[in-house]
Amino acid sequence: MLLTIDLDGEVPIYQQIRDRVVEAIADGDLVEGSALPSTRQLAADLAINFHTVNKAYDLLRQQGVIRINRKSGAVVRRDPASGPAEAGFAEEWQARLRTLLAEATVHGLGEQETLRQCGEVLDSFGTRKGRTPT
Amino acid sequence: MLLTIDLDGEVPIYQQIRDRVVEAIADGDLVEGSALPSTRQLAADLAINFHTVNKAYDLLRQQGVIRINRKSGAVVRRDPASGPAEAGFAEEWQARLRTLLAEATVHGLGEQETLRQCGEVLDSFGTRKGRTPT
DNA sequence: CTATCTGTTATAGTTCATCTATATCAGATA
DNA sequence: TATCTGATATAGATGAACTATAACAGATAG
């Protein structure tokens, strides 16, 4: 199975699918041109309705992460910076980062330790197959 | 006004309140012993129902961030590590960090630039009034 | 051509989270 | 006593999330 989903979790299923795909791309498990499973296929694998998968794919398409043809299905794009929802992404992302880091700080995680974990996660990206370092 | 809330946003109001309080603590705008507005007062200021504020405060209490007495109202605690929802916090937080950083990576933000922004946010914390450096 | 896969779209229903609206009770306080 | 507070219960409206069918069109393998 490509994706690990928690059907009983608090996070909506379609958002979990989106998150897993984005992480897989960051990890390098999915590269430019990689094909995602068909909506009905993935829905069958996850034992959910295909509309839920459809919604997740549609989200990824809006964000410019994938490209969807009737021919080739859902395919990972190269330049997510061209999605229609890309304007103001940086600001919205920074706001979320701020909230997340504030949470760590309040829970007693020191600045250096927090920063170390950030670096650790970032280092775990790109240490796989493709991912040309430019 | 203490908190800035977007009533028409996608994020639930009670969660926005929670986020703003957590950020205010990280910023040092709220320190150990600081009193939060009463639920009805804050609800009136934000023009929302006091039950929504109540839910936000209850969330903060569950997470050990504040302490609520009938006497002194909602007061910022010192040790959020003693909340009942503290077990497994680190793991859950890292999962969210991973998702957030993957998003930045996929959107073309480089590792160094991402890490720089993390440091920038963290540096903005603790550079205010109270916050005894121990 | 037929069968089957795919994406796309539409409609409808259930369940649940969110928010609001009232109301009541009890402790604290002026 | 009057008023503020937190705590709690109930109820309703709205919308998000998910499911269930159904139908259509393009692509593809037999």
C-alpha cells in the first residue's frame, strides 16, 4: 500500500491522502511523472468511497502538485508554483509554521532542540532515489 | 483587543482562539499567572457566543496550558507538560511538523531557506518582556 | 465492435462538527 | 441584594465530511 490512512482519526480522510502524497513527494518516493493510483483503485484499497479520493486529488490539482488527464490519470507535476492557489501561499504557510512552533515552545521544547528537529526532518527529505540536487 | 480572529476563515473559531493564546504565550505577551478575559467578556469582544470561547478554554485546559478556577478565572500555567493530553504529544507534533515541512519542500522552498524561516520564527519568541531565561 | 477501465459530473442521503440560543445553578464579590 | 463569574444542560441551525448510486464520455484491450 502506498498510503497509510487513519480512518478513525480526527483529520479528514481526503486531507490525510493529500498530506501523504505531499510527504511522499518530499521524500522522493514520488517524482516528476510518477502516476498515482486511479481514484477507484485507491478507494478500493483504502476501503472508502472513490469520491473521497476524488476530493483529495482535486485538492492536489488545485495546489498544482499533480496534473490530471483522462489519459494518464493523476501524475506528479514538476512546478507546483503555478497552481491557482499559489498566490499568498508563503504567508499562509508561515502563519501555520508560527502556530506549530509556538506550540512546541509552550510545551517546553527549547529553541535549539526545536530547530534541530526541523533540520532532522528536512534532512530526511531528498535522501532517496531521484531528486536531482540541481 | 487581545486576539485577532477571522470569523469567516476556514479554521474553527475555538481553534483560532487556542492558537492565538498559545502564540501569545510563546511570544511572552502572556506569562505564568496572566489572566485571560472571562468567557463572556471575550465572547462579547469577538461578537461570538460564549460557548465557543468556553470550548477554546477547555481545550487549553486539557492541554495543560491554562488553569481554570471559579475564583481567578482562566490563568496561564507554568508546566503544560502535566496536562492529561500530554502523553504522545511529541510524536503527534513531529507528524504535523513533517507534513508542514514537506509542503514547503514541494512548493520549492529550499532546505536552508526553510530552516532559516524556522529560526526566524523561533527567534521572534522570547524576545519580549517576562520570560525568565532560567 | 464489445467490454472494461478511466475521469467527470450530478444528485441525495447520513453523520457529525461547529456555532448559536437559552436557561439554570452555584460560588465569589461589591 | 445585585452582579459577575464558571459550569452545565438542552436544542436548533448550518455546513463539512463521507457515502451511495447513477450516468456519460474518452481510452484501451480483447
